[in-house]
Amino acid sequence: MKKIITVGVFDYFHLGHLRLFENAKKLGDYLIVAVQDGDFILKTKPDAKILYTTDQRIDLVRSLRVVDEVIIYQDVDKTLPKVDFDVFAIGGDQTHAGFQRAVKWCEDNGKEVVRLSRTPGICSSQIKTQLENLK
């Protein structure tokens, strides 16, 4: 069985997230989605505006047919070595230092890394801005 993992915050859940999961699942048989812990996000980015709690985001992601398993993570590069997977599927915008270390770990440990395209015209930051402008 080929296991795929993808990671993210998945707050302001939208069609782009769903497409990420669908395209990741096409790479194998079993999709693991790692949802970033909200307390960790606020610890590293105190000004972050999080719409849903960690548990709520897990429930949203877990409810999708395409998702086989949901886990919580803090640092992507520290979490991946603890998970049994074959392919790390990431979005093109996931490029910060933690992702760079995670990709390097995958390359050093025989894990495939696949960068998936974003869904055109859909972006969490844009959705946040649009919602704020509705006030």
C-alpha cells in the first residue's frame, strides 16, 4: 500500500484544500493529512487569526471521503520522520525553512516529494481579506 502525506493549517477550508487532497490521493492508496496545531501556530505567529480550533479543523478534514487518516503536527520537519509514508505531497507555496528541511529529510530517506499545483483563483489569504472587508 502506497501512503501519501500532506500537511497544512486548513483553516478557512476551501476548494483548493479539497483539490489538494484529491490530487494527493491520486498518488497512492492511503492519504494522511496532518493538520497543524493551533496553539503552536499562535506560539510562532501570535498575530495569526485562526477561524477554527485544531479539533474543528480535524473534524472538517476527517469528514472528507478522500482522507483516510488525520494527525496533528507542530513542526513539519520534526513530524515526518515519525510517520509511515511513501510520498510527501505539498503545495507549491509551502516553501518556508521547515518545509525545506522536511523535503531534504525525504530526499535523504528515500521518500518521494511531489509538488502539487494550486487551484487557480483560490487562496486562504484572499478569503481572509474578503471576509474582513465584509465587516
